[in-house]
Amino acid sequence: MEETSDRLNPTTDTSGIAPEFDPKTMRSTKPGLKRLFITTSVLFSFLLGVPFLWKSVEIYRSPLPFHDIDSLSDQIESTPLQFPCNFHAVFVGFESKDPDKLRSQIQDGINQLTHQSSQCGSCNFSISVTVQNQADQCSETLAYNPSMCSYRCGVIKRNEFGVGLDDTVDESLNDVFSGCSENSGKTYSVVVVNKENANGEDEVIKAVVGKRRHAWVVGSGLEESYGDIVARVSEIFVKVFMNGGRDEESIHGEFMPVGSDGKIVLSFSLLNSNPRDWVYDWDFQRIDDALLAPVTKALAPIANISVESQVLYHTPKSSFSSWDEKLQSYIFRTSDLPFFVNSNEWHLDTSAGASGRSKILQFVVYIPSGKECPLLLQLPNGEISKTNGFISPMWGGVIVWNPENCDKDSESPSRNTISPQDLEQIVEIFLGQFRQLFGFKSEAIYTSGLGTYKILPSERGFTEWELDVLSRKHTCFNLHSCSTTLGSLSRLVRSLPRMIIKDEIGEQVKYSLKAAKLAQSNASLGGYSSSASSSREARSLAENAFFHPSIMSVSYFSYEHCFAVYSPFFLPVVAHIVFAALREWKGYRQEKAKYLTWLTRKKTA
Amino acid sequence: MASLIRSWIPLLILQSFLVAIAFGSKEAEEFSEALLLKPLPDRKVLAHFHFENRAPPSNSHGRHHHLFPKAISQLVQKFRVKEMELSFTQGRWNHEHWGGFDPLSSMNAKPVGVELWAVFDVPQSQVDTSWKNLTHALSGLFCASINFLESSTSYAAPTWGFGTNSDKLRYGSLPREAVCTENLTPWLKLLPCRDKDGISALMNRPSVYRGFYHSQRLHLSTVESGQEGLGSGIVLEQTLTVVLQPETTSVETNMQPSWSLSSLFGRKVVGSCVLAKSSNVYLQLEGRLGHESKNVDTEIEAHKLWKNADFDLSLKPDRVLRESSSLLFIFDIDKSSDSEPFDLGLTWKLPSKWSCQQAPLQATRFLMGSGNERGAIAILLKATESQEKLPGRVVTDGRCTIKANIFQIFPWYVKVYYHTLQIFVDQQQKTDCEVLKKINVSPSTDKVSSGMLEMMLELPCEVKSAAISIEYDKGFLHIDEYPPDANQGFDIPSALISFPSHHASLDFQEELSKSPLLSSFKEKSLVRSYTEVLLVPLTTPDFSMPYNVITITCTIFALYFGSLLNVLRRRIGEEERFLKSQAGKKTFGLKQLLSRLTAKIRGRPIEPPSSDSPAAQSSFLSSKLIFKIILVAGAAAAWQYFSTDN
């Protein structure tokens, strides 16, 4: 079938060329390829256009390093982050004790306490032991860490040590151990002094943990019960210096009250529940300058803290209290605490200063109205709480402050200012609550099975070793949250193939991974503040990527849309082309067969 | 959830500090509340709540506060706001009956919806950014869609037409914003007593929102301390103006209705907010006793003022002040208590009639023209009766004139032709130079910025009416830019007419008065009035149109393509031959024509109907059917594959 066929009319040709020529089954000319060529070329050009079309409807997705994200989270899961710590034990006044033996005993004790499991944010410790005998001669373990502080033998005098105030002892120990290089982690030291039992009476063993990174155990006759002493030394190392003296289960590391941008806003509110009875005001500016500024400064490596205050009125609590005849006061119980905070009336407000994802911790001083004054908190054991306050993790704390005189003297409300002494007390309670929010104890005593340890409080709210613990935990928490955030992001991105991912997100993920890597390497080198800051950066970048505004714009250009837009054109056209090509191909083969039969016929003829 | 501090051990040895806290030595934050009640000539009552909160100059703004709302202070600090006014309004102020020439109306008669203007204290280049951030912050603070003012098409930077001359001023309004309790509650949250106590306890939501007019306003301004190293102070003024209709039992129609606070609001005042420095209720009676003697010194005459033949007050006012044409009764609500609530009532005994002072010109605005293509906006200024009596006429070159500023924002889709501006004074067209003193035009840019027109007219004093008209074309919006319910039409924000040579003030000659309300009345305020909001219907497309267009064009393309392919491919001669052979068999002319037609349409030769056996036909049909079924199934499978894949 080709264009020449209309020139040679088969009906006239049949008689002319060959006697056997049958126009129904044969043809004399070669079938043409022109039409077949046209239809197939159109078909092929359409097929070639498909990838281009596919490319044009594709949405932009910045490539995310999925593999790196997975490996980061695997790494954090499998090998918890550990910081190098140096534990140095000095035994003064001990005869005939081999330092290496002591070292291995302490090591055993520590291993027993940590159960060989390495928690995230714990110490990768090295121990050194110095024994100073009664003649002030020293023997040391071979320090395999050259940067370790060296204890100058004989500086601690056996019988003069531990006399006087604990604070001065702490300061003197700081002088003793000064000159420690802080290159590879922090050095914590415990001094055990075996005193001469001078007056013969059984002296109590006294264990004190100082404000810096030193602790001391003083007692007499320690040589005899030295197994006990070794256990206590290892306990100080693990429970206090490594874990910050906190109960493992009390507040989990997940609840680090620091915003993902590394900021905390402390919002203090003084609530006058009924100003018709009395109105109290405070001078918070002074409190801020005098008492809170050192705390915020001390915590600067962990978080950037800002302080705000306000006074609110007409803010009743939403739980009930009952009159207790015996105590001559109104009491509320611990079971009422979930209902104490009245979110309808206490417009504590989020702060405009806390932009982005800062954490706001609310600290509320509640002044009860005349109808419920004095208001006391009863503990489950029937006792009255001494602080009259409670905390709510990740939210903040509430302190109930009762006015001195609960009688309303006159019709008109009295306007008072909380006295500086009372304010000081309130701030002390607040600091205790603040410590609790960070997972520390508010008490100055740490008790374990082996005895009690006195912990010297710092005027800055947090001691140096506590800050070390915080920065270790904080780094660990940041890295953990960074890896979970990135993990969720990668899962989300992989589950939604039609989601647009901008380059910014890709960059943020990349930098976040970089910062996380840096934090890990800094941590293993013992750089506490550098690892804390880079882990903070990693977390905030990861959160920025996850909460990027564009991530919500899942493309509405769906497959359905694609079909709806393109099918009216492509369906009929493609049908035309495919059928035409098929028909041409069929026709060509038919005609070719015809031609071939004619050829064979001609040959045979 | 709450864990306890179980015991109290003096944990931290805090440096003891002894500070003599002397609040008297430094200026403290101050709060005052006031309520002004005013019977209106059209048998309604106006209630104007006024709260003022002052923060003295300090460096701890945004951080430590006692009475002043922390949120506002942080806003001021963060966006460096110098002055700002935000108003939420429902209903229109009736200038004719409710007055147009007193401080109350010039400050509190606001355009419908939300109006926001702010002056910033930042470099010129950062003003727009500050504005955008401020709109978002306010939007969150007041639960309103103020953030729509963020887009550069919705706000303008007036130069002189707005009254406040500053190049760091931004102005925007949202006429369609619905105002309700969700806006009032955050506004009340800024007051120290909220609506728990004091005058604000009267704000019973149903009665407040039942009114004819409701305008809630927040105005803040910073006061420079003038001292080096000390921050500036902030004055926050919050007002709520409502016009209510007292329920009347009297049958006489010309009698003014009697009312009391409890009948208006359904609540009583049981005492002042204890935190307020002053809390007063004022009752203003206008147009009364102008002819009587000025001195009210004696007790009897004072008594006469509040219990006389015309009306009775249920409570004795603490003081009475008078202005040229109005009386002001002052009540101190400090004395009220739970047992003795403050419930001021006014009982009219005789029918009385008075009128309010009106602005020199009364403005209305309307649309002209029809159709969806073009139209014209006209602003009509009509002289009021009180025009002659008003001060503020300016005599220049021997002619007495009234100055009027017109400030108008046009959205970009209303494309105004500024050359078509026509001004008619007393039905006679005037050339521009005769009456137009000053004009400032900033044309709109499509989808980028809105247009703005500022005009200063100088009209002769004896003018009866003046009209300004300007023509416009309606623009086309992109399909994405239409708001929901686009068929409702688009709003053109109110125009602002202000009279720069007229200033309203009420001076009660009260030298002792420290009341912020009275002192704000005393300040000379520019007389201004807002016109109506215009509703412009634009051509709204059928929103399914893109798909229709796609389908139609695609079908046309497909047809074209298919026929082109057929032309290239088909063999006309062969088909004709075939048809000829068919024609040899059948001689019916009509049938031949039909078959030729069908052949043409189908694009392939038709088989002679009798030649094929029914079996062959059925098998052919079935194979075709099977092919079709396979095709559809394949498409379905592919579809299934792709749709489950994502």
C-alpha cells in the first residue's frame, strides 16, 4: 500500500504483466516506507518526550544525607558519649598501702557502681592514687596520663587537715591541686586523711564534697577499715562527681529545661489572688541584680538565661483548700497540686522576648486571699511542707507565700512591699526549685548506703562539679535530640516523595551533622564548653530544619492533578499515534507479503 | 506531675542584702480608670470606658513590671514603637446625631474593622520590617488577623494627610475584620484588674456587643525621659466606646428614655479597682442650661442641677463642672461596696431635645457607574447646620475658607486614573487650582503596593456642598489572590476627612483635675471623620476555569494532531477506489453518500455489510473488546502501582 498504487490501477494491470497476477494477494511494486516512517517517528518522538515531561513535573528536593543521619543516630545509640575525667585519690596517713592495689580496688568499686554500663554523658575515667604515709613520704601509681595533676608530697599535713570551716578547707584544697592542666577533661580529687586517734574517742568519719572539684574524707582509724573507705571514695567519684548526686530515675535527661535555641526565660510572677484584701509588690530589679545575676552567669555555658518579672492581680487558684483547726490554717494537699495552677485566670503570658523556641520557666509566688490565709501545703505524711511550694517539670515552680498577718485590719486594702528578708527566702526556695528542674537535689546532704556526704552549697546556685555534670548531660541531651530530630526528618522526607525540600533545609541538615560531629570529637577530647556549644548548635539547626516553614508545603501538584491536566491531551493523541503506527505496521507487513508472493510467483514463472 | 520539695533546709548561703526599698523615691507605674456616660439626642446612651496606664522612664522596660502589662512593654522595646494606635470597631459612628466636633468623636469614631497606625523609632530602611513584625505580634496578642496588614499592598505611608507628620508612620486598615469577644478578652488582659473589679466589671459581653457602635481602642506612646542613659516612659491608653439603646418602658415617643447602669449593662459597679489611682464615673449632659447663670456655688443651686424639673439623678454627684454648652457630673466610685453598689440612674421627667455639635462638613462616599469594568468613586462633603458657628475659619486674601484634608488608600486592583479627578463646589465644577491647595499622589503598583491619595481642599466658608469624583478601572486578580467568598466583593478602606484648622477640645476649667480622661479631652484634637467602607464587586472567575481551559485546549490540540496525522497517513486514492468498487455493487445514491461520509469520518474503508459472516464479525469484535479490556486493566494496574507507591 503506497502512493504509487493509485497510478497503476490494479484492475487494468492484472491482464498486462503476468498471467497469474492476482491483485487481491499480490502486488508488483515494493511497498513504500514513507507513511510507516512518519508514524513511527512521531511515536518515537513522543516516547522520547516522556522523560522530559517527567522531569518537568518533578518537584525540587534537596538531597539529604540520609546515610549520615542514620549513621549518626546509630552511633549515638550504640556508643554513648563519654567525656574523659581524671579521678585522683590521695590517701594521707596510710602505712603500707600499695597505690596500684588501691587503684585497682577503686576501679573495681567504680565498675560495680556503674554496672559496667556506660550511660550517655558519663565519664570515661582514669584513676590515679597517691599514698602518703605517716612520715610524709609518697608513693604514686604510674600516671599514664602525663597531663594529670601532680600532688606535691607532704603538702597536706595529716593532723592539721580538716580543722576549721569547710569552706576554708575547700579553698586550701584548691590551692593544693592548683596547676592542674585542664587539657583532657576535668580532674576530680578525693583526699582521705587518716588522723591520729589523739583523744582516743571514736571519731565519726566526716565526708565533705566541696564547691569545686574536691572532696575529702577525714577520720581516724581509717587504716583498719580501709575497704570501707575505698568503697566510699569510689562512691564519691561515681555518685557525686559523675552523676551529680541525683537519683537516676528522678528526672530523666529528656527533661532538660533548655530551649532548642539554647535560651531560658525565667518569668517571675507575683500573684495577688485577691487585691481587695491586700496588695503586695516587690522590688524584683534588686533581686535580679543581686541574687539572680550570679546564677545566670554561672549557667551561661549551658544556657542563655534572661529574667523577667510581673505582678498580676485577681488570680485565684483553682483548687480548694480546707481549714485545719489544729494548725489554725488552711491546707491544700499534694493531691490538689495538679489543679492548683489556674490557667484561666493566671495570664502568665508567653514572653515576646522569648522569640523562637526558647524555653520559658514560670516561677510563681502566690499570695493567698484573706479567705484562705494562711495557706499551707500538707505533705502525704501529714507534715507541713517547709518550702510551701512545688515544681512542675518543664513548666516551673509555685511558691505560696503567706502574709505575716492574715487579719484584714481595715476596709481598704493595704498596700505592702515584700520585705527584702522575705524576698531572699523566696529566692532561696526558687533556687532549690530551679536546681530540681535541672535534676539536682535541693538538699545539701547526699545520703547513700555507706553514709552521708555533706555538700557545700555555692552562692552561685550550682557548684563547679555540678556544672560539669550539667554540661555533660546537656551535650548528651542535645546530641540525642539532634539525632532524633534529624531521624524524624529523614523518615518524614522519605515517606512523602511529593514534598518540596528546599536547599536551606539541606544546608541546615548538613551543618547540623557537622556540628554534631564536632561536638562528639570535642567531647572525646574533654572540651566541655566547646562540645556543649557545638551540640547546642547542632540541635538548634536540626530543629530549624525540621520546623522550616516550607516543610509544610507538601506539593498539591499530585498524581491526580497530573492525570487531570495531561490526560485530555495525551490520551487521545497517543491513542491516535499508537493505533496509526500499529495499522501502518500491519499494512506494511501485508503489502510486503503480497509483494513477496508476487516475486516468488515471478521467479517460478 | 508535680514533685515536691520535701523539706526545707537552708540550702544556699545567700549574701544577705539589706536594701531599703523606697518606692516613694522613684516614680511608680500608675493606672487610672474612668467611665463617661452621655445621653445622645437620638435616645441612645454613649458609654466611654477610659483606662490609662503609665510606665515611668526606666531601663527595665520589658523585664520588670508591677502594673504595666509586660507584653505591651516588650512590644514597644522589641519593635521600637514610638506611637501606635490600634482600634477594633463594629458599626458606624453617626456623626449627625452623636456629634462630630468633640474630642470624644474625633478620637473614638473609627472606621469599621481594624485600623492600625504606628510610628517607629528606627532608621528609615527598617520601618517596613518593623511594621511587618509588629503586625504579626499584634495579631497574636489580640487574636485578630492583623497580620494581613503585613503585605505591602495593604498599608501605606501617609505623609501629611493623616494628621501626624512623620516619615516613619505606617497606616493600614482591615475593613472586613469581624470584632468580637475574642478581641476584647486579650484587650482586657492588659488591665491590672481585667474585668474582675472596678469599672471594667461592667463589660458584660452580651450588652456590650448588642450596642449600635462598639469601638475598642489601644493607643500607646512613648515619652522621652530626656535623661541620658535612661529609657523612655510609656503611656498606654485603652478606651472602649459603646453606644447602647436603653430599654424604654415609656410610651411617649418624644420622651428621652430613662436608664441606669444596671439596665444598660446588666451589672453594677461594686467598687473601684484597688490598683487604680483614680476611678471616676462622669455623666455629661450636652446642650443644657446654657442660658442659666454660671455660678453654682450655693448648695441649693448645685442640688438643683441634679434634681430638677427636667431630670433626676439617682445619686448625688461629688462635683459638677460646666463647659460652654454642657454639664459634667463627677462621681467617685471609691465609696461603693458590695452592700451598696454604685448604680447611677438618669430619669427624664420632661421631653427634652438637644443637638450635638457637628463637624463643619459631613462626608459621605459612594460608588458610581455600573458593570464589572470601570466605575468612579465620589466623596460628597455637605455643610452642616453648625458650620457657621464653628471657630477655625481661616481668612486668606479676604476670603473665608475651610480647610479639609482627604486621605484615601486604594487597593491596587482599583486602578485609579488621577487625571479624572473632578471637584465640584455647589454643583459647579472647579478647576484644580481654585480649591485644591495641595495634593500628594502615590500611584499603586500591581500586586506590589497600594495607591494613596492625599488632598488638601480649601473651600469657601459659605459652601453648601462639595463633591470629588475620580474614575477607576477594575483590575484582574490572579486566581490565587482571590479571598474566600470572592463574590462578596472587595472593600475599599474608609477615607479619612480631617479639618486641619479645626480642633476639638473640652475644657471644664478644672484646675485640680488630674483625671486622665479630662486632660485628654482638654488637649486639642484634630477634627476628623471617617467615611463608609465601599464594596467593589470585581469580576470573579469561575474557579474551575483552569481545568475547563485545559480540557478544551487539549481536546482541540488532540483533534488537530489526530487529523494532521490522518492526512499524512491516509491513502485517499485507495479509499476512493474501494468506494468505487462498493458503488458498483450498490446503486443507492443516498446510501453511497452515507457510507462515503462514514468512511471519511472513520478514516478507513468500511467493509461491505454483507461480505463478512456474523461469526467473523463477532470474533473480530471480541478480540477488539479483549484488547480494550487489557488496555484499561493495564492502565488501572499502572495507576494502582503509582498511587500505592507514594
